[in-house]
Amino acid sequence: MFRRLLIAAAALLCLSACAPEPEWYSPPMQRDAPQNAEPRAVGSVIAMDSPLADSYIVSGVLRGEPLSQWRWTNQRPELRFFLTETKGLKFFMDFVLAEATFQSTGPVTVRFSIDGKPLGSAHYNKPGEQHYEKEVPESLLKTSEPVTVAAEVDKVYVSPQDGVKLGFLLVRAGFEQ
């Protein structure tokens, strides 16, 4: 009885391997994506606790815990925003200079730029919560493509364990009226 079952199972196994090959066909024609086809970020302001935060980050922001209120930056974090208007906007950034890193770096200066053009800078003499805000000349902004903002800190903390360079803790940034 067992032998018959074994032979039947082997026959079924052999028969199941006999299937015709799928037909070949050419891959579809490749086309360039139209301009502005890149997925758009949802708005002109982002908080690091948003599930969409990664879509605003260009570089220089480390991955954090999901939905954490802040993320560590390197020396020069860059974010991108899509604007629907350019008149009367202010750029702002809320961040924290951590006590632990500030003990090593001391006072720092942060230079802000939009698409590589200087916006302004600020000097911070103490650790803790910081807020930067500056009116943005309309000539620096556009609605047809992403606007990239960089914030470069002049001194960074270098972790002795892994050599990672830490700038500050980014909380929120964006453009508001």
C-alpha cells in the first residue's frame, strides 16, 4: 500500500514538472519621464515626526526612530520643498543643539541657503531649542520644481565610537506666510 502511494506521488511530481515554457515577448518601449514627474512632497512645511519626512530629505539627515519628534543631522542637512506660491514667504527651522554635543563644539554658526544661494546665518551661544526665521526674497523661490534648503553648521561633534559627524537635532522646517 505504502509503495503504491509512493509511486503515485512520484508520478504526480514528475508530471507537474512538464509545463510549456511561457511565450517570449519584447519588453515595453522605454520612455523618459516627463518633466515634473517626480512625486511631489505634500506641502511646504515638514516635521520630523511626520510619516512623510523622508520624502523631504535630500541628504545629511540620519534615520531615526519612526515618528520620532527629531532626527540628527550631519554637518549640512538638505531638505526639499514644493511651493505653490513665492510671495511673502518666510523660511523657518526649529532645531535643538544638544547639550552633549555642545560641550564638545561650543558656540556654533549655522549658514542657511536656498538652491545654493545664501539666505542668512545665525550664531548660537547656548545649547537647547533654537528657532531660525528669515523672510525669503521672491527671486530665490519657484513653484515649477523643488526648492532645496541647506543648513550648514560650522562645527560638528565627531562620535568617538563610529566617527559619525553630528550637527543638530532637526525638529521642523519649511516656508510660511
